[in-house]
Amino acid sequence: MPDITVLGFDWGRRRIGTAVGNSITRTATPLSTLRADRNAIKFDAIAALIRQWQPQQLVVGLPLHPDGASHDNTARARRFAHQLEGRFRLPVALVDERYTSVVAEDAGADDVDSAAAQLIVEQYLQQL
């Protein structure tokens, strides 16, 4: 498998956690949580992360109910993934994000959103 860099997102209406990982170590590192009222500001910050890390793959956490059913935020996260793909012309994978925030909180993460993004990226990398 070639070495690829993966940039991941824990999408939320108010905050987007970010993390970066690679396929060689199959581990990820939390980066930061983006907070902005306007989408343009969020996408500018994402563009800066893409320039910095030059990922070959983007990953977005897909929120689902515990039973796997979709809900309102599922559709919004899918829309965010489509926007990423359209704006940055990079492949985007969706990863089930159930319980990532709970696991991050239980681990005592200072920044739960970026820690959840780390778990999302690592889950993707383990599936490769």
C-alpha cells in the first residue's frame, strides 16, 4: 500500500474537529477544532489545512443513531462531504462516527472534537 496522508473531519453544526493521519503507521493526530459562523470562513481554514498537510484522502465522520439509522445531521454531514469533494477535488470517504465523541470525552481529551476526528481517521486507516 502506498503511503497516503488522510485529513479527517468530525463535522458539527457549530464546530468541526480536524485530525491528520497516514497509512504507514495507521495512526492519527488531532489538529484543531474549527469554529466559525460562516461556511466561507470554515472552508478557508480547511483550505489552509489542505495546503499544509497535502492529503491524498479526506474522511468525514457520518453521524448515525445507535441502531445505524440516519437522522438530520447524517444528511448534513453527507452534504459537507460533497462540498469538500467539489471544492478541493480530493476523494472523500464517509466513516461511521457513532460514539467517537463519547470515547474522546471518556479519555479526557482537552479538545473533544479534534480527538473524535482522530478516532474517525484511525478507524478509516484500520479499514484499509
